[in-house]
Amino acid sequence: MADQVVEADDVRLTGHASGERRFLGRTRELKELRADIERAGLDTLAGRKAPRARVLLIAGRPGSGRTALAEELVRQVGGGYPDGVLRARLTDPDGTPVPVERVARDLLAALEEDAPAGACEDDLTDALRTALADRRALLLLDDAADAEQVGALLPDTPDCLVVAVSEGPLTGISDVRPCTLGGLDAKSGVELLSRYTGSVRITVDPRAAEGLAEECQGQPAALMLAGGWLAARPKAAVSDLAKQLRAEDDEGTALSRVFRLAYAALPATAARMLRLLALAPAGLVDPQTASALAGCSVDSAHTVLDDFVALGFLHAVDSPIPQYEVPGCLYPLLRVLVEHHERPAERRLAGARMLERTVRLLQSCRAITETDSPQARQRLLDMPRALRFPTPRAAADWLRLTRPALLASARLAVLDGELDTLARRLMSQLVRAMVAHVGTQAAAPDLYVIHNLVLDVAERLDLPRERAAALLNLGDLDARTGRTADALVRYRAALDAGREVNDPYATGRAMESVGGAHLELGDFDRAADWFGRALAERLARGEREDAARLYGRIAAAHTYAGRYGEALRNWRSAITGHRRNGDVAAQARAMSELARVQEYAGRPEESLRTCREAVEWARRAEDARLQAALHLRVADTLERLGDPASARLHRGAAERLLGEQQDGNDQPLEALFADSNLKPGPDACEIRSASDED
């Protein structure tokens, strides 16, 4: 069981109940559900092949043990589905249905399938059905709000099985017979109590135990709370609790009556922390979150959260870090308590403390990756020890494991209009932490969600600079996933927002991005025009590095349009700019592109001289891979000029240079010359709102 500790003013339970818990009761229901898997469906009886997966429905009120029954069924039959079990919750703790788009994206991620950032619901559900078409998998869809949610996620193959959990029947899904749950049988109810109280008190007064189970109406959630209450009071008889429950008025359900008694027995500080957990995003809480909400130390919060698990108030999440879940059946009760006992200002203050703690953890999570930055190291040292991560790996694990709660925090912060400054800081730090640990490409789906939230805040508060930043970031993500036309619309809107506040960075960045979108769409004249406008902005502000890069983008547009004279002139300007800036590697790459255009223009001898000069600059830049790529380009040109012997020498030089590389870099050589001018703009993390703070 658990260790019992008696204090002067109360009795509390510390530690988790030990040992693996065997599933109780529901033998008849499990037998019926397993038989239903093999039952011939209406399509089979009609001589048709079943077009979709079989759906098993477990219906019951929150607290009836419906999810536990579903998990037990999955445990028993999951071995027959070699492609694994996929789990998804379809309703948030506050009762809000989870968008199908978000569920489909998470299921695709679990299958390690591509889910492009910004893809619509239909595209994602189609991708999910395609991914499951050749698989034999089991889907557990918990807390379904309606038939539409489940129907959108159903695999188009009878080889898969779907177990859905809901409060009532899912009208609209054909050929589904719901397994409706009532309370546990008396024997199972008493056994569940004994797991908390021990067998002695049950054996001493079995009738009282049966009476208590009846007062709880056999509801597992109510029985767990009753068992926790008794376990915390080793001298109390089972009949004592049964009498107190009978003395309660009949208002509410059996669960709410047991909950009121268990809650009333808590010390004031623990009771306050418990009700404040209703503010935890997505019903997920850890010691840091609880500490911030209640305004206590992290160690104290950890101890109290463990007590709540032992008392039946929380579920411990199977995770490498301490995590807990507020049971869905208790969330409405906690919500009523927090609204009754905590004034609006106190609730806002608790929420602000929680967001501020999250922001600081994200700062620490990102800073530990910046090992070469003295400023980042100092910021880490200045943070309290409780907010630091011991290693970058520990920070990455925390970010991965708390991702659902972090994204829920961002959504909740945006919904609360009085926390917009904190919301912006939270989303800024969340973007940076994800990019630092996961990379822009892998984090793109989450970044798309976050930047849309930033856009919501910016539009609600009429913040043009932040609106421009969000639009630029969303445009970049659209462009990376092939939605160039959508990206172009966002870039133009960002340009308008930047001009509204006369923000030169946002304006110049938007102009360049508009040019990049036109380049992708094949409108080379407009691309060159917009790159030229962006270049004028950079030159006016003396931004020489960006100006040199933009000369290259203009040259690329002219090259694609076949205007080689204009292309050559702009590549020479780019080379001059890189040379003045001291960027030797960029100069070598620009010279290589100049050589390419010279060859296109029918000047192979000039191209050869330029390429050989580029080799020398690449050598000075100590870029062996670039040297190798340039040697190969020289070899190709020599072969076209009829000098195969010299070409072989350059190919040999390239092979020697590549053989000396021991860094494991398997990037294709062609990537060194990949036209960066096709990219829409800098990574999302480079766009910062005016209110960003470290």
C-alpha cells in the first residue's frame, strides 16, 4: 500500500500505492466486446466487404471506469494488431471538443508519417486513412464528443479496429452496438476499496463495505476517493464513511458527494492547490506548474501531488518526469470550486504565475543549447536551481514530454485577453526552444499553430509589428510546404503591416519574401523587381551583407529569365559586396554562380577562369567540400572544351578533398550550389515581436 504519516492536525498519505494494479470486474462487458469484434456486420450479411474498420463503443458517464475498460480491452486484444495501438483524446478537460485536424496530425506523428504544416482537416484525415490502409492497427479514441469526430478518423480498412469511448451513443456511425456501463458489481466494488484500506477493515465489517460501495453506486472514481479517505484515516471504520455519505444531502451524483467529503477533509493549503489545478492547461500538471499556481516550493508541490494520487484526486502519468493528470470526471467539480473560492483577480494572478514559470523554463531549455554563448551561460547561472536543466538532453526530453501542456498553455493564454504580454512572451520562447532542440523543419506543424496564435493576439490588440512578424513566419511555413500562392498573400499582408508602423526590417523582409514567392511561381520579372525594392531598402540602411545576398537573388531571377547580361552584372555586384564584407565563402559561391551563367551565355573560357579563381577563394575559406564541388565543375567544363586529361586531374583533386573529410557530412555536393535565392526568407525564429524579452 502506501506509507501513512500522522501529523498533529491531520492525517495524510504519502507515496504511491505499490505494485501493478489488476483490472477489476467488467467480465461480462469484456466478453461482449470481444465477441463484437468477430460479429458479422451488416455489410457481411448483405454479401458485401466491410468498407471501414469495426467500431466498438464503450458508453458511460465520466467516472464510470469507461476509459479503464477500454484500456483493458486494448491490453487483451492488442496483440492481434501488429502495427500497434494509437491513442487519442477527443475532448479537452473543460469539455471542448478537440479539433479533428489536431487529432489527425498527432496520430500521423505517432505513425511517423508526414503531416505538412498548415494542412487542412480533409488533407490530414485523407493522409491518416492512406497511412492506415496497409496497416493492422488498433485506435483508442477516448472521450468522443460526437459521431462526426469519430467518423472523420475511421480507417478505410476492416483490418483495423476502433475502440471509441463516449458518454452516450454515437448516432450516425452505422453498425455499432454500444456497451453501456453502470456501476461495478458489489464484489468488485468492495475489492477496489480494499486496495486502499487493506483487507482487515473490510473483513471486520463486510456489510459496511458493501453499503459503502452501494452509496458510491459502484462508480470506480467515487470508490477510489472513498478508499483514499479511509486510507488516510487508519483508525476510521468503513461504516463511519458510509454514515457520513448517508447524512449528506442527495444533491448531485454519488461522485460529487464523495468528492465533497474528501475535499473538505484536506488541509487548507492542499485544498487550495487542488482547486487551482483546474487552471492547469489540458488537465496536465507537474510539480513546476503546481508550484507556480499555488505559490509554494517545487518540492512541496511534488509531495502534495503524490498525496493527491494516493487519495484518488489525480492520476500519475507514466512518464520519465513527474507528471499528473486531472481526471476528466473531477475537472468540472474543481472548476466550480476555483470559481467559488478564488476571486477573478486571484485566478488571473495564479495563471500569470504559471505562464511566467513556463516562460522561464523555456528560456532555460533554450539557453542550455547555447554552449558557445557566455551570455546564455550567465543567464542560466542567474536562474534559480529549480529552473535549470542538468543537460541539453534533459531539456529536450522535458520539451518533448510537456509539449501537449505547452501548446495548451499557448492556446489558453491567447483566449485570456488580459494576459497578452505574457502570451506573446510564452509563444516567442516556445518557438525558440522548439527550433533549438527540434529544428525548424521538424517543428513546423507546431510552429504553424503558434504563429497563428500570435496573429490572433496581434489582430485583437491591433499590433501591426507583431502582425507582420506572424504573417512572415506563416508565409515561410506555407512556402516550405508548397503553398506558394498562400504564402504570397501573407507576405503582401505583412508588407502592409510593416509599412503601417514604418518598420524597415519587416518591410524589407516582406519585399524580399514577395520576390521569392514570385520566383517560385515562375514570374521572374516581378521577382527581380521586388528583390530590387528590397535591395534599395538594405542599401539605404547600410546593411551590406543583406545587400550582397540580394544582388545574388536578383541575378538568379535574371538567370531563370534568360537575361544573362543582367545576371552577370548582378553576380559581379554580389561578389564585390561579399569581398568588402570579408565573407570569403560567400564570395567563392557567388563566383561559382557567375561561372555557371558565363557558361550559359556561351563563354566557356571565361567560365573556366572564374571557376578556377573560385577554387582559390574556397581554399582560403578552408571549405574543402566547396573546393571539391568547384573542382568537379571545372572538370565538367574542361571535358566540354575537349581536355579530358585535365578534367581527370580535377576529379582526382575533388576525390582527395572528399576523402580527407571525416565529419560524416553526407550532404550532396549539389546542395552547396542549391540556389538559396529560392528560399522565401530567414527562419521563423529570426522574426521577433517588439515585446520579446529574455
